Amino acid sequence: MKEFDIVVHGATGFTGRLVIEYLLKQPSGLRWAMGGRSASKLAAVRDEVGAPADTPLVVIDSEDPASLQALMSRTRLVLTTVGPYQLYGSGLVKACAEAGVDYVDLCGEPAWMRQMIDAHHAAAQASGARIVFSCGFDSIPFDLGVLMLQGEMQQRFGTPASRVRGRVRKMKGTFSGGTAASFKATMAAAASQPGVLDLLKNPFSLTPGFTGPKQPTAHKPMVDEVLDVWVAPFVMATINTRNVHRSNFLLKQAWGADFVYDEMVITGPGDKGQAVAEAIAADKSMSGADVLQPGEGPSRAERDAGSYDVLFIGHNLAGQTCRVSVQGDRDPGYGSTSKMISEAAICLLQDATQTPGGIWTPASNMGQKLIDRLQAHAGLTFRVE
């Protein structure tokens, strides 16, 4: 029996610290440890967040294969908040895939994810490691929202929705410094590595060997034909849509080989809606100099005041329709994300115990079990409208 159920790698970072604070309040019965590069920083954060003095601390050097091997021998699962993952995560994914250790992260870097799928999916299948990327705001609310919508369509009409629209109705809060750093690293990779730009442009970049129908280009403001309001491009769509298509792929095209999905932000009707949509489309703050840095984040009051609300509208070929919404009770980038990744880790270890090894999405691996857990513990609400 291994020493730990979960090691939180990156426990001294902003989001990692929030994960530790969350785990301290959960009566999960799981044995967990704080991981990071510096023993002294780990001890300082342990004391700052009020964790017991005997909370285990694990020093991890992501660049050192021997350090990663030692980590594999001690834990059943690694929860990592150390991004950009394309800079700091490849060795850890490889070690987990080969050792049969489960893994969850907050990755929103589709080109790197595809590289990891190509390199390590077979090894994870062989070892039994369940590797689940994107267990935060990208992409859990979207991936699970579509899963719930499709379940409802199937139950009501006997067929899935071939066309689903994800529409962000409300989002109050900031993107994390880690998200901005990942964006910058991805742009740098696209400029220097052959093939990365093609992966970023391809909606089916995470479905090796499968290409579905042409998908909507959600790059400019427009009037949504179903809701009759203005909508604007949504900055997380480039990762969420890829994960949703991978979920369909891993679920053996349960939503149809002709499945079409896009995401936009609702800005409202009329001239005002158009003006807001155009302002969002012109926004370049994600790549600006004044964006939050990794390790920085909003105050507790700001996190608690944040929230989000996403609507999913599905239509099947017969024109039958269904709507599902997902709401979160904290800011998306930090408060809600730290709860979601923690519950994903607990779900893998306690609920979704029968899923085989491989590189998964939240919907395809944990599905309804994770929806139930997020509603019970993490302040998310999934409902049919």
C-alpha cells in the first residue's frame, strides 16, 4: 500500500494553496501530501494555511526523472497545478503513464495535450494510469454540461443532439495568471515548432485519426440565430471545444460522428449588445503586460464574489431541442477551479474506480459521478431548463 492517495504538486503556488485549503475542509478520508520544489516554502505555506504540523511535505524536481520515480512509488494520484504544462509537465505525465499512477491537471494547452496523447496514451492503457487533463474551469463545466445535455436528449427523444451551442450567460471573475502564462507559452510554441499552429486551428486536434464535420468559426461577433442576441468569441473555446470533441471520440461517437459544437459569450440584444460583443472581440488583455502572473490571484473577497452561468442548447436532426445550464458559485479561474480539480481527484480515487487506464477527459472518464460530486461539494449546479 502506498504512503499517499494524493500528492498536490505546486502546493506553494496560488492555485495549489487553494487546493490545500479545500482539502483541509474535506472529510474524504484520503491521505494527502503537499508537493513542490522547496521544502522550506512548503513548510511556510503549510503553516500559513493552518494545516496540521504533521502534514507530509514531498520535495519534487520535475526536471529530474529520479525525483519523479520516487514520487511514483509514494502516491496513487498526482494533482498538479504547475503550469504551463508544456514547460513543466511532460516528465510528470510520462512518469505517471508508465507507473500506473493517476493524474489530474488544469491544462488548457491543446497542442501539448495532443503530444502527450500520442506519446503516452498506450503506456497509460497498459499500466492502468488514468490521466485526466483540464480539470478546472477549462473544461469541466463545458465538458460535463454537454454530457448532461446529451443524456437528457437521449432520454427524451432517443437521439443525441447533433448541434450544441455553449453560451456563457454570466462570468464574474478573473482568468488565472497560469492561464495567461499557458497562452503565452502556446503562442511561442506555435511560432517555433512545426505543426503546433495546425493543431491549434484544428477542432479535432485531440481525436487522433478522426475528423468530423466543419465546425462554426466563432471568431467574430454575430447575432445568435437561436437566442436572437449578440454573442462574442469566448477565450476558452479553443480548449473546451477540443475536449468536448475528445469526449465524444472516447465515448465511441455517442453524440454522433456529425456532432457540431461551438462556444460564445452572450452580450445582449440590440446596439448595446453589439457594442459589448465588439469590445470583447477586440480585447487583447490575455497577452498584455499587465495580466496576472503565475502565483498571483484575486483576494478571497473577490473570489467569493465571483460566479459563472453557462447555457447549453441542443438540437437533433428532427429539430427537437433541450437546454441545460451549469452555474458555479465562485470566480471561475481560482475559487471554482480549485474545488473542481480537488473533487476530480477524489472522484477518480473513490467513485470512478472502474475506468481503465488511458488519457481521458472529465466527461468520458468520470461523467455523472463527477457531476454528482461537484453538486454535493463544490458549489456547482447542473440543471435542465
